[in-house]
Amino acid sequence: MTDTDSSLPDTVSMLIPGREKDLGGFTVRRVLPYARQRMVGPWIFFDHMGPADFAPGPGINVRPHPHINLATVTYLFKGQILHRDSLGTRSVISPGDINLMVAGKGIVHSEREEDEARTQTRHLDGLQLWLALPEADEETDPAFFHYGAADIPSFDDGQVSVRVMMGEAFGLRSPVKTYAQTLYVEARLKVGAVLQVPMAAWERAVYVCDGQLGIDGLVVKAHDMAVLTPGAMVRLVAPNGPVHFVIIGGEALTERHIYWNFVSSRPERIEQAKADWKAQTFPQVPGDDQEYIPLPE
């Protein structure tokens, strides 16, 4: 089945396969951006990190690198990551927490592990997504927000469990800051359970983290994303066993350009960011300023 196969149900406009990408030491599955589907609402980048196992020794070791005109949203199912940035933030993200880093006019950060973690066997599984900021907010001051797992609203009826991580759905409202209309939900269904996709956003998609998900006769396998038809009423089912997935969506933004870690509505702004990073005029990360990722040529 191709991504726009005519056999897709009317409720699904496209099926996007996760493509493996080696980040050096572990693999991510990249879903967005995709050639025929650059964004879903304001979401412009979607990586599933892992699942990966690390023996004692080096593991997650992403050197300082820059971002502009976007916000990163990091969420872990298992493992821990040490975040440090040019604002002076030092934050360990654990399963269930949300790290929201607003790059705005420019930020630099690194993603590594604490020294003690490297002495142990550990497991990593999580998602990192990028939000394009509305044009009026692209050059906002950079900021960092950490939300603990207990702050994220949820419900569990024994068959369906849901966490509303961003936006409003199922009568729950997330405290996580948004700039445009944004939807981000984690859900788990037991076999045979059914969940109606909220109509809280015009553009919506469902990504399967683990298991298989049924949408009107279509079975979406793990690490694939089903882009939903705008305005469609969509019922999700767990046809063959437990399934773990996320729903993303939100309002459509104007066209965005993307190069490496830079996203902007203005191509000239990306060229400026490239020049600034080559000249190393971005701010540095306190305590992690001895190395950095060079600009890809």
C-alpha cells in the first residue's frame, strides 16, 4: 500500500511510514516532514527515539546545536535525558514529563545523559516533535518550560487510557503553553477498545508507537502515521491486541522552510541563522560549551 493508495478509507488521506535514521549510537524513526505532507497543523517534525537499549558507557550524546522560530516538545515513555540550553537551563526529563523549549529568535541546547546514568544499563523510548511558531511569534524571546508527569491531565476507564499533553480534548485541558491551536494526546487501548478522535483540530494525524491500530478497516502498524481527512469523524480500535499511539493536530499555518535545525516562514532568516552558527555568534550553553555540531554543508 502506498501513502496515497486508493484503498485507504475515506477517513484517512495518507499513510506515512516511519523512516529509520541513525543519529550515532541509536536509531530514530522520522515521520515528519514527509515529501507529500510537510506538516500536520503546526507540527513540522516528528521523531520516535528508540526503542533503544544502552549498555554501560556512552549513550545519548547530542552536542550543542541551535534552533530558530520553532518550539521543541520532548516526551519520554522510558529513560531519561539531560537537557541543557543557552538560557542556563539544566533539566532532566523523565517518563511522563514534557519539556517545551521555545527557540524563538534563537537558542542552543544539548541532549545528553547524567554521568551516573552512563554507568548503568538503560532503555530509551520517546518522542521529539517540533512546532512551527506562528509568524507573529517566530522571533519571540527564547524560553524553556518543564511540566512534570503529575501536571498532565489524564483518564483511564480500564479499557482506554488517555493523557492530554497539549491542547484540549475529552473534557481535559493541558497546562502546557501553546502558541497556535495545538493538539497532542497519548492513548492506550486494550484489545477491542474504541476511541473517538476528538474534533478539536481541523488537521489531525495518528502515529502508532506500539501494536496495531484499526481505522475503518485499515490496520496501521507500529511506527506508521495515518493522516486523517479534515473534518472526518474517526473511530480508532485495537483489533489484535493492546495498542499505544499518539494523536497530533492543530490549525494550519503558512508555509514553512526547513534546513537542518532551523524552521522559518522566511528563507532569508534561515540563511542568516546558518551564517550565525558558522560564525559561532549564537549564545553558548553554560557548562557545555567545549564542543558543538557543525553546520551541515
